[in-house]
Amino acid sequence: MEELIKKAQILIDALPYLRKFAGKTVVIKYGGNAMINEKLKNQVMEDITLMKFIGLNPIVVHGGGPDISAALHEKGVKSTFINGLRVTDEVTVHVAQQVLIGKTNAEIVSLLNKQGGRAIGISGIDGSFIECEKQMTEVDGEPVDIGYVGKIKSINRGILDLLSNDQWIPVIAPIGTDAEGNSYNINADTVAAEVAMAVEAEKLILLTDVEGIKDSGGKIIYEATIHQINDMIKDGTISGGMIPKVQGCTRAIEGGVNGVHIIDGRMPHCLLLEIFTKTGIGSMIKSDKY
């Protein structure tokens, strides 16, 4: 009986958060080890399905970098990254499209449906849902062409409203298209941030393979302002693949998203711990005015 009472208390402790987030949209960027480890994978799907059943509107944006790299390796194509972005030639963008839409997206949809959710997979190509243009990057102040990497121009919110406000859990593959019908690979963290802004999400949560943002001494930063994040990029404390993550986070904050969190996707039931507990986990990026 004591065990049952403890379980009841857990639900009661979550009640304030259930009230607060009922009917709110939460955008989840699903990536990292949580996409590889089978146990973690199923726990994330359980968390997302539970969120939908108790009244939140989760939207999932997924990556797929390791799968893309593996598929390219089989074709003898070397993966190159500049500022955390994959250099994407014609072969690479076709492989990325096949992997992200045909493999990764379909698997996530299947796993969510297995848990009892009603997931539906879409990409930016569907209904020109994500319209983009070529993105350049900079090296030593000079522009560098990284191929078919997309910079988002617009998100068709209507599609997401139609799905997420009904019974569906949208699962988004980060492939976009331009006015000429060209496909572009888009950084999944960037897509998640833009989607969060488009739907006026309550929260944006990025699952990663680290405990959060770390300072120059390796200690986790539990809260950081946009100004602090920009300083850490300039001095090299934040580098590599973490750069597009935090840039997406700061843009989301500036675009009106209330809470942006980078959390450790290796932790069991990380999403429930982040949303339904007082302290949460990982790093939160907040407005300079916070």
C-alpha cells in the first residue's frame, strides 16, 4: 500500500505542471543517443505519447546524422562539416532525403504508434511545408558555399495546427524545398527552433548526448542568457555541433518561445523530468530581460 501511495503522490506533485501545460504546444528535437539506444528510444516514445494523452500537443522534429553518415560511407562519400553543418553536395542531399524520410521518420512514427499514439510523418517537401533557400556559412569572415543546405524562409503553420490540435503527433523530417522545387538538407535544431516560433510553442526541448551547455571549465550551466551564449560562441567555449543548437535556441527565445531547454537524452524519461518536475534537467536559455 505504501508503494501505491508513493505513486499517487508522484501524480499529485505533477498536477501543477499538468494544469500549466494543458493544451500547450511543446516542440521536441529528437536526436543523439536517444535515437540509437533501444531502451532510451522506447522511453522517449512513451514520454511523448503520454504528453499527448494528458493534454499537451507535442511536435517532434528529428535528426538523423549518424544514419546519413553511415549511408554515405557505404557509397564511399566522406562526410565533411563546417561550423557544425554538413557540407551537402547533390549525392549527399539525395541520400539525406532517402534516410531522413524513408528510414528515420518512418521508424519514429511506427514507434509512437506502437505506444498507442497517432503519429504522422511529414517533411518540409509535403505541401511546401518548409520553404527555404541556400544557406552559406562563414570561415574567418569569408562566405563559404556548403551546397544544398537550407536556410528557412517560411513555415506553413496551418499544416501543424491541423494535425497537432487534433489527435495527431506530427513527426517532421528536416528536409525543405525552394521555389524551384530543389530539396535542401536543413539542420534539425534549426528546424525545431523555427517550428517552435511558428506555432508559438510553450517550450522547445532539444535532446542531446551531453548534460547541457558547459562553461570553459567543463561545468554545466543551468541557466544562460542570450548575451552569455553569444559571448561563449565568440570565445570558443561553445563550438562545433553545439553552435547551431544554441543559435536555434536563442532565435526561438527572441521569437517568443517561453522556455528553451537543452537536456541529456541519455537520461531515462528525460522529457517527463524536464516538464513535470520543479527543477528540470539540463540547461535553460532565457531572454536577457528574464
